[in-house]
Amino acid sequence: MRRWLVALALAGTVVMLLGGCARPHGADGDLTDDWPTLREPKMFIPATDACLPRITAVVQAGTYETVDCARSHLAETIHVGIFTDPAIDAGPRPEAGTPVLRVARAECDQRAREVLGGDWHSARLSLTIALPSTSAWASGARWYRCDLSETDSIDNTRPVNRVGSLRGAMIGDSPLTHRCFDPKLIGANLNYMAPVLCTEPHRAEFVGVYTERDMTWAEFIRSNQKVHRRCMGLIAEFAEVPNNSELPYRAGSIFYPPSQREWDEGDRGVRCFLWSDDRKLTRSMRGAGPKGLPAS
């Protein structure tokens, strides 16, 4: 109906012009040259340094929303990169957890460290990658988005709402950083790690992260002893005790690897914790030396 009305209005205009002896004031007789030039459509790209009320693995332009970082939010976009690998560019959109995302995750990891002022593995934080929708990818979108979120705990990595940007969040004495824990066991199995002050009785302390470059995921889950030895090396360095045959009598280890999806994407950061089996500690073991962490 609307098209018919427009056509009728234009037809009436033409009849009026044909029936007159002169053009109306300001008319040039050309009905096509006064239309404004249409702008070329721009590809949607998410904003960097923006906070998000929700987390999605696929970003739809029509539902994309940001909020002020001073308000409650679930994630913060710290970087938006572009895939430049011709093999990725020519193929279908990568799926979450696939090896082709390793370049993107490496870039996200580096940017996260720069933004935070430290290694995000050492804190209650998670790093995720978001991609364009399938239709946007088919239209030429080749970006990936790097999102940081605060998590509930070392055991529960579900993102939690926070207020304030994460920029510089790991500089100084950050409340996000892993420190001391009192592990809760069910039999001989670790149930969860309850965070406590290092001056309170505890049996575990975060000592650092190592990057596992040599193993596939299947090899990793079969290599507890090798991972244990790598963590024991970090424990010796952290506590400033010799990494020798006496070390197992000083402490044991607990370690948290990435998820299989993160591993396949290229995240190989393994979190290591000192474990005191025979006694509860009431201070940090950082720099404790042989006297502070004796062989028992």
C-alpha cells in the first residue's frame, strides 16, 4: 500500500509539471540528481576497553551492549584483534576450543598481562575469546574479542559481577591474587581450596605458574609425576630451599591445569601450589628457607 501511495504522489507531481508553462522555483527538472549518496555499510567491530553486562562466545551486532565500567558488569573487553592467517581467512569461522585459535589466545594473553600488570593465571580471573556470528564471518568479519572476567574462586571459575575496570588490577597487593588456602579433602581427594589469610592456619600456598609446551592434552592427563616435578621446582624457588632429594620431605604439590578447551586453544599455564601434609602453616612460605620449611 505504501509503495502505491508514493507512486501516485509522484505521478501527480509529473502531471502538474507537464500542465504548467514554467518550472517551480528552485526545480531543475531532474528528479534523480538530488538524492543524497548512500553511505557504504560498515562492518561491525566490538569496542575495545569496554565493559559487558553479559558474556557470549559469539557476538551478534543486533544484541551487542556495553556498560560503563563503573557499573556492575561480568566482563571487560581488553583487545579486539584481526585474524591475518590466510588459512583461517579462507575457511569457516573457527569454533571455540579449536587449535586455530592459538594465535588469537596468545595475543589475548599478552594484552591481558599488559592491562593487568601481571599474569592473569595468578589471580581469580579468566580470559575468553569471542567471535563474530556465522553470518558476519560469511560477510567478511575476521575479528576476535579478548574478554577478562573476575571469577568466584580457584575452583569455581564462573564469572562474577564486579564494579570497576581491571586495568592495573594486579599491580601491588591485589585482592584478586592467589595466596594461601586451607584445602578441604574428601578422603584422599581434594574437594576444594578455601582461601584464607596467610597468617591463619593453612596447608597450601600459591607459588606460581609454569607453561607446559611439550605435551598434548592426552599426554598431560597421564603425566602427573612430570607436572608434579615441574611444580616442585617452583616451590623450591618460591621458598628458597634446595631442589634436591630432601624437597619431597619439605612439601608436596597441588596443581591446577587449564580446561581441555583452553588447552586446545593454546593456554598451557599450569598453576602450582605448595602443599603441607604434616603440619599447618601460619605464615607465607615465600623465602622461608630450610629453617622455615624444614624437611620432616
